[in-house]
Amino acid sequence: MPRQPRLDAPGLIQHVMARGIERRKIFRDDDDRESFLQRFALILEETQTQCYAWALMPNHFHLLLRIGPTPLSKVMRRLMTGYAVTFNGRHRRRGHLFQNRYKSVICEEDPYLLELIRYIHLNPLRAKLVKDFKELDKYPWTGHSAILGRRKNVLVSEVRNLKSKDQRTPNQPGHPNKDKASVSSTEGGFSFSLSSGKGKKREDPSDPVNPVKNEKPLAEKTIEDVLLHFGETKKVARQRYRQFVKKGIDQGKRPELQGGGLVRSAGGDKRGLLGRKKEEREKGDARILGSGDFVEGVLESSKESYDIRKRNRINLEDLIQRVIADASLEMTELKSSKRNGRISKVRAVISFLAVNQLGMSATEVGRKLGITGMGVGKCADRAKKNLDTQKIIEQYLR
């Protein structure tokens, strides 16, 4: 039976899993795990992808992601290909590291976000990698310990940390000349944005006393998003979160969280669906975890996106000609080293349409525009940020 095409859903939650080929280990030691997480942290920050939960097992990993502007396929290709090259070089091996492609399941947020966070973070305990729940609280290879503040949040990129340190003034926390008491005020690797419970308010980055903006990394904001489900203060939220996770220990392997659609979400047990109409009970897809309406909505959205691409599958040359003709530009001007607003806008439009709407390679587009693949990505991001993308799609692809 042929594999179903992937469903890419920006803004939705996806449970991503990947296993080593022939169930072999993909992490042989802590250096491997640290290498994976350093790469992962950088990719999350660069692609603005949120990771709510993660667990590194000896021969597989689990990630719970909210996809941003960069498609999941590109995020995972960067992560898995880059890590495989590093792993093979370090261990002097050749060949594939991962078994086939990764598995991803789109998840309905309200009923499943917290359940999946709990399920993923309990993986090391179920696999007996830790002896008890207390040891899991400080276990470094899942996101559970960072949410509790027991360990540093390793998903904050070291590159981001270095940049932030360079911008700090001597009277800001974290600066080498700041006294130790102030440095230790950032408990658990991040400064909590909620009320501390002691009447103190968080610092306002726009305050004239602290003119340098020290925006929090996305990975820290994500932990705060999780804790907001459990309470308004850091201390209470962490206590409630821990109690919630602990209650999941007796629930076992939870096969219903590994599939999709109503029937699969019920673990194959249809008894709880008997009150529903037949057509609703049968709505399901192994790539989606949620109610029938949610499954149907995701499939409709995906079909519409696919139909637009299929109907407007023009080649890159034709797309470029359409856009530059509308802007009264010549191809030589587009590929020149000139930097003016009109050329920049045209490059942004072409990059956005080619990469984000038609699925073309950034490297291929870059060759045609006379810029790098990374430059194409930046152009596409600029279009999404500054231009009416829906109007652009209707103008050039419909």
C-alpha cells in the first residue's frame, strides 16, 4: 500500500517520531544526545518552530512541535540529515541512520496538547531509563526537567545565548560583572514572565533604565506557554504540572495517542463512538489525531492547498517572467547586485511564491535570482512579514 502524502499544517500541533534503522541506537552516548539537541535548538530558533515536549530514547525520539512559517519537512530534513552526517563521522560508519522517513501526526490542540506533553515526557520512565518519577524530574534527555526548572532549558540555542550576552549592559542579569545574587535570579534557565507570587513585576524591556531589549528566546516562551495551563505563578504552575504528569504513570503506553482519527484515537475501541452518526464515526486519518470535525477540517485545508499547487504548477522561469513583467524589470536587473526597494520586493515575491506555495528548492530559486538559498529564505520571510501574501497568490497563481 503506497504511503500517504504528508500533511503540512502551519500553526497546528504535530507529534513527530523517528526511529533508528533496524531499531539500532541513534544515540550511543551523551555526546550524541548533546550534538542532536544543539542542532535542534538552533533550528527551532531559526525556523520559529515551538517544541512543547521532547524525549530522546536510545533508538528513537519524540517531539511535539508547533510549526511556524517553515514547513515541517524542511525542519526535519535539516535536523535528521545534519545529525546523521555528524553521527556517522563521529562513529566512523556509513549508510542510513534512520528507518525510512519520520512519522508525524497532526493533533487537535485542546484535548491533546497536555496529554501528549505528559505522554512524551514519561517515555524514559516507561522504558525504565530512570528508576522512578523523582529521578525523571532531573533527567536531562527530556523536556520535563526544564519545565520544572530543575535543569537548564537546552533548547535555547547557544548561538542565541552568545548574542544576548554581547548585548547586555553591566547592570543586567547574566553579565560577568553582575553580582552572583542577581545572576542566580534566573531560576531554571529562564526568567519567568508570570507573577512571581511575591508582588514583584517583571522588568519591562522598554523601561528607560534598561534600554537594551532582551527578548526571550522562543524556547523559553514555549515553556511559559505550557505552565500557563497550570497556574498564574511559577511555583504553583510547576507543582500542578508535576502532579498532572505523575498521574499519567498508571496510564501505560497510551496507544490511542499514537494514531489518528476518531477510531484510532479511541485505541480501536468503537464503543465510545456509538452515539455519533455513522459518517462522523468513520471520519479518520492515521495522520491526524482529533475529533471527526477536526480531521475533516485539516483534510479540507490540505486538499485546498494541494489543489492550488496542482492547478498552478508553473515552472520557475514562467513565474519569474510574470512577476518581473508586472514590475517592469529586466532579468539582468533582477540578477544584478543592485539593492533598491523595487528589486528587493520582486525577489521577495518570487521567493515566497516559488518556495512556500509551489514547493520549489530554495537553492534552485537562488540560482535564478543570483542569490544564495539562504537569501531566498530571507526574501520569502520578508514577503510574509511585509506584503499581502494572499493578494500575491491571487495575482500570480490563480
